[in-house]
Amino acid sequence: MVALETVRNMISTQTGSNITTGTFTSPVITTPTLTLADTSPTADGGIGFDRTNENLSVGDSSASQIIHMGVWAAFMPTWTGVTYGAGGVRTGAYCLIGKTAFVRATFIFGTGSAITGRTAVNNMPFASKMGVMGYGWILDANVGFYPTIAYVESSICYCDPLTSGGTYVSHAYSSSTIPMTWVSTDMIGFNVTYEIA
């Protein structure tokens, strides 16, 4: 009779073999390669990998739970209070790690671009669990930078310039003349980090 430990050792040294059934205690696996299907499994404990968005998917018996791997992905921000004009350039990107979202967005003025009111991006990639402040900026291409407050509320991120007109620093709403008269190559943007809903 072959001892169980001997069988275990034999299995641990096999190469090119497929083991389809059985239970092994403390097996030795040398340099394994695990290839996950490009799928969104629903079976409990099933694992897949979304190669397009680079996320892991784990089944929970009824759906596929996403484990975000922290890869940056592009999105097109929709700005309110802005006229894009012929040469305006919008860019945006986000990174989701677990339930934490990192989002950035910018708009660079072109010919015919204008500010018509309070500026905001109203299509954030993920809704926030609660209101949260971030950092933003306005670039006056002829002068320099103005700091702004980026405030995320649900799926909207407001980008308001700061003002020092009162006793304390506060925020104002952008307009065609606030914080300056806007011209081509001026820019508005923000970076925010928040917990998703």
C-alpha cells in the first residue's frame, strides 16, 4: 500500500496534469498560471475578468460583483454654465478603487467658448455617498491661476471660484466676468476624491 503522504508528494511534483476532483491538504503548487475568462459570472464564487474595463468579477449566486482594480478610464464631462464653442476641449478621467472614486475634469476655452452661469459637471461617473469638497482651479491664460472649490453632490460637481470680498474667504458663482473676463485658452478644472453611493 502506498502511503498517503507519498501520493501527495507525487501529485505535488506532477507537471502537465489536470486534477478535476478530490480534496488535497497543503498541496505544493509551483509557478501556477490562472487564466480567467472574460466574463461576468453569476454563480456563487465564480471569478471572471472584464478585459475591457480591467475589473475582476465575482459571482454572488445572482449577480456579478465588481472588484475595481484602480485603472484610469476616460469619460466625457458635461459642463453646465458653459458654452463649448467651436474650439473648446473637454477631458475627464476617473479611477475607482473599491468604493473610492478619483475624478478629474477640465474644459479649455476655444473660439466661441463662454461662461453663462455657475459651472458644474453634471455627469460624474459615480454618485457620491455624501457631499464632499475637492480642489479646483481656473486658469486665466493671460495672468495665472485662481483656486476654486469643487463640491460633489450626488452626480454633480460644482466648481466655484473663491472670493475675498467679505470678512472671510467664501465662494462665488462663475460668470462671464467672474473671476475674470474669459478668453480662448483659459481653462477650468478640478480633482476630487469621494466615497461612492
